[in-house]
Amino acid sequence: MDVTWLGHACVRLRGKDGVVLMDPCAKSTGYAIGKQSADIVTVSRDDDEHGFVDAVAPQFRLLNRPGEYEIGGVLLNGLSTTARGKKADENGAGSRNVAFVVEIDELRVCHLGALDHTPGQDLIEGLSDIDILFTPVGGHGELDAERAAEVISLLQPRLVVPIRYGTEASARPLDPLEPFIKQLGREAPPPQPKLSVTRSNLPEQTQVVVLDYRSK
């Protein structure tokens, strides 16, 4: 499977059973993702940061609600992550969010979407055995460096790909990547254009992969 970060929270998974586009974003985020083609589009939150489906060519299956799905050999599970009793603020923090777990090419992939808090035990169980985790790390309404590190320690994924952080392209006020890397006590790996991963080449311990949004 090939993984590409298109910018902000938008990630594309290209596997043998199809293409999954996760959280397409509008140009207002600072990223121009172009017109994407996909078999499946997942949307964690219905706004221009996470659910700009106008950027996707017609004839795709849209998933934006919790539930279990099987589409063309790809298994997906949408899990509600909204903290009970929590209301949205003016930036949307605390509003409805759906984290999606995708099983594709014998890999179990999770996109946390607009998650803004450390999940409880019931959600942790639903997010178990993750091979690749896409997590926001830039704060400002979603997980920041400290909370993202907490989630990683709870889920213990094999690979972590940080998303939604400040870059030279960002039009939103987001923290840069460095505080997250520092929180993990690591050195930042060099950005790579895409991630090609199979079940056989997964690392035994958690590793961080930084992708370059400019390589589409």
C-alpha cells in the first residue's frame, strides 16, 4: 500500500483493492490538493478542514458517520470520538468527530480525524492493533504534541504519521512539527514523498514517518 499526505489532515491510501481518500481539505487551509479520484472518501467532520468533498471526482462512496462498512474488499469502521457532554466551541473543537479504521492490503490503518482529547478505554479498545496511525499534532482545536504523544502511548501503533501541523503552506494557526517530535524524545526523520508499506516491512517498535505534502 502507498500512503501520500496531501496536506492538512488529508491522506490518500492506494491499495490493491482501491483508493481511500481521508479528510479532503479546501484551499482555505492553505493546501491545494487538486481534483482527487478515489473509490472511498472518509470524512471525520463535515467542514472544509476535514470534509471538502468538492475536491473529489464523482463516483465515490462517502463515509461520514459511525458504522461498519465493507466496500470492494476494504473494511472500514467509523468510531465516534466526541467526548460525552462536550459542546463545540467557536472553532468546532468538541464537535462531532469520527475516527476511521481501515483494513486494506492486510494492514490496519487509523485516521483520528479531528480528535481533540485523549480517548477513553472503550474507544481505545476499538482502536487496538493499529499498524499505521494518522494523528493531528498541531493543536488549536485538535490534538497538540502532548496529547498526541499520550494517544500514541495508549495505542502503540507500528507507524505514526503526523498530520495537521504548521508548515510554510498552512493558512491556519497551527503548532509546528518540532514540539511533537521533541515530546516523543526523538530526532525528526527526513520527510519522504510517500510511504510504501506491507505487512512484512512493518517495524517491531513504533516509528515516526514524516511525509512531504509537496510530493503528490
